[in-house]
Amino acid sequence: MTTTPTLFERARTAVPERRRLARYALVVNLQLVGVALYYSVTNATLRNPRYVAFGLLWVNIGLFIIRTVRPPSDVPFRTRRRAVALAATYFGVLAAVGGMLGTGLGESATGLRVAWLTPGWGPALVYGGADLSVVLMPAYVVGYTALAYLVYVTVLEASGAAIGGLLGLLSCVSCTWPIIAATGSALLGGTGFLAASAMETSYDLSTAVFLVTVLLLYWRPGFE
């Protein structure tokens, strides 16, 4: 039976070694070069450097979670199937309330286009159909996928814990609050990223809640 890592063990494994830190530094430098090239070849305008940092933070943290977090291996297939269903539903809710999916534009449909938003948030693939609208921003796609993956892992670990199953997951404050927080992040962010000047505050708020949600789902304090 797989033992759930303690809070101390999770924190210790999250601290990278020197060699890994050097690789991370190289990646960051390459991303900075990429940002400079992005602004040089597109019509995007640099309004505030911190929003570039926020977008890259969503993407980098999301990719780090997906790459490093491993689900327990001794979980029955039936439990895994339920965990996948719950994680997929979770992602769907975030996509809907976060502006990735929306109602159609009717006769004003614009079709498929690329929106050259701030790096990390863009380039965004935007589809404005008659019956459905889709906005795929890299930060949201990667960030929400990472949160859904963490929920998947959390459900699997809850199935083998003393509190047992989904009821235990929902009764654990440190597991339930991140789900509420992530939904709140999406509601605060909304679809306003395509109208950036009016909704710049949503970058700060949604990024803060995203980071808190990732931390709580990654370490799950008090969850055993």
C-alpha cells in the first residue's frame, strides 16, 4: 500500500537541487528571450510587465505540477475512473465560469482567430461561433488542467485514507476550500481578459487565488 507523503516530505521534495535550479534558470532566460521576440513580431503591446510574469507563472507552475506530481499506483480501476470523471467535471466547471467556454454570438459570429494577448495569456485561440464561443488562453488551459490533475490525485489519495472515499474528500476543509477558491478565481477573472484595460485587477486576484489553490491541493495540510 502506498503511503501518502507528509507535509514535511512534500515541502522537502519541492525544493529543487542546484542542478535543477540551473535548468530552471535557463528555462526562465529562454522564456524572457521568447517574450522579447513575441513583442517584436506581433502587434501586442506591453502594458505592464507584471502581467507577463503572471501569465508565465500560471504556465510554469501548471507544467511543474503536471510533470512532478504522481498519483498512487495501487488504486483500483473503478476508483480511477471515478476520479477521472470528477476531475473532468471540475475542469469543465472552471472552463465555463472562467470564460473559456461561453454562449454563441448568433449572427455576429466571427469564426476562428488568434488574439495576440500578453504572453502567457496569449496567443489565444478564439472561436466565436453562432452557438458556442471558445477562448483558449495558454495560462488558463495549462493552469486549469493542473488543478484538475491535482483534484484527480487528491481523490485517489482520499480513497486510500482513513477518512475514506469521496465523502472524506468533501469533509476535509483543506481539500474542499481549494475547489471553492479555484471557482472564485475563475469568477473573478471572467472573460474580461479580452478587454484588458477594464479588468486588469482580475489578473492580480485570479493569479493569487490560483497559487493558493495549487499550494493547498499540492500539500493538502491536515489531509492524511
